[in-house]
Amino acid sequence: MALVDGEFCPDLPYECVRPTGAVGCAEYARGKRCLGEADHRRYCIDQYEWPNRIGDNPAVYVDWFEAKALCSGSGKRLCRRSEWILACEGPKRLPFPWGFERQPSPCNVDRASIPFDVEAMIDASTREAELSRLWQADRIGTHPDCVSAFGAYDQSGNVDEWTDDLADNPGSPHPSTLNGGYWGPVRDTCRLTTTTHGPTFKFYQVGFRCCSDTIDGIEVAPPRPWIERKPDDPR
């Protein structure tokens, strides 16, 4: 696992200064200031997507409950959304782990989408063949330069990753959140989050990684709740 010791910004605007003309942004503005009170965090995060083993394929077709159970079974927890974001943005609060410009990217992003067959995915007898047909993720450890300042790999692209918004905000209307994007032409940023899928959703590009508390005896205050300000909220 990688140690994350830094300040999480609860309110950091992303400003696109060079649109791609499609999904996502080619370049984000530099020098954006945190609009809220930073919260010091100290915890560990898996260096790679589950199963966190170099040379393996990242696990996909896992729902939020399954991801939480697998993390718990390994003595860890599914990452809070805020933990995942801080690990990705690093101390400089970058929109991509490597900087402000989307390309050239050291990560597995912007591959062409392949139309999927939902019925083949749902049917257990044809699911593996359909997953193989759609597969464009790379094996864990394939992209050594796709790494955040804290040492977490492949947080942009490769596979979408479940995060736990409920742990940040007990009143969250979307407990199961997805961060990082996958290999296709999607946003793939550190902070922008997919909130539309419920906890039983699973699909061909959805995976996860785990977080845990540190065990080195250094005491840190528990994280403050994070209730994200909506774009139209004047606060």
C-alpha cells in the first residue's frame, strides 16, 4: 500500500480551458485555490486496483457491496471518496495524477468504445465471453508512469473504481460512487465523480481498490464529514 499524508480540499473547482470537443477536457486551469477548509488526512491506499498484484488483470464486474466485502475480508475498507481523490490529486491538487493536460497521457485512457450486449452480460453462460470481447484494460503494473505523487497507480483510466460516499457523508443520496474513469473516452480526472449508479450495479469496466488506517502509532484526527457543495449552491 501507499501512504497518503496530506490535506484534502473539500471544495476545489475544476476549470476547463481547452475542451476536447467530445467527452472530458484537454487541459484544466492551473492555480485554482481551495475554497474550503482543508482537512488533514493520513491513511494507506492500495498501490493498484484490486487484487493489487502486479501482472494480474484488475477485477471487474463487481458491485459496491462486493467491493466493500472484499476489502473488509482483507483487513481493509473501501476507500472514502475523499481518500481516493486526495491520493489521486496529490499535494499539488492536480486534475490528473500527472498534471493538467490530458494528452500525452501515461495512463490507459481514450481507447475507442465497443458496443456492448447487455443480455450477453446478464446471462451467466455468456458473460465471460462478453467481458473478454469488451476488455481493453491493461494488466496491473503495465503503466509505471501512471502514478500519483503519493504512489498510487492507474487512478486515471484502466477501470472505473468504486468509492464510498456514505463514509464521507452519512446523509449521501448516492452512497456508491465511481472515480477515475476507465479506458474509454471519458473524463478520467481525480475529482469528477459518477454518482448515477446504485450499489448493486456492476459492469464490464467497474473495479475498485482498498484503503486502510495506518498502523505506525502516529495519531491523527478522524476525517471531517464531507458534504460536497453543489455547483449552484451559493455557499
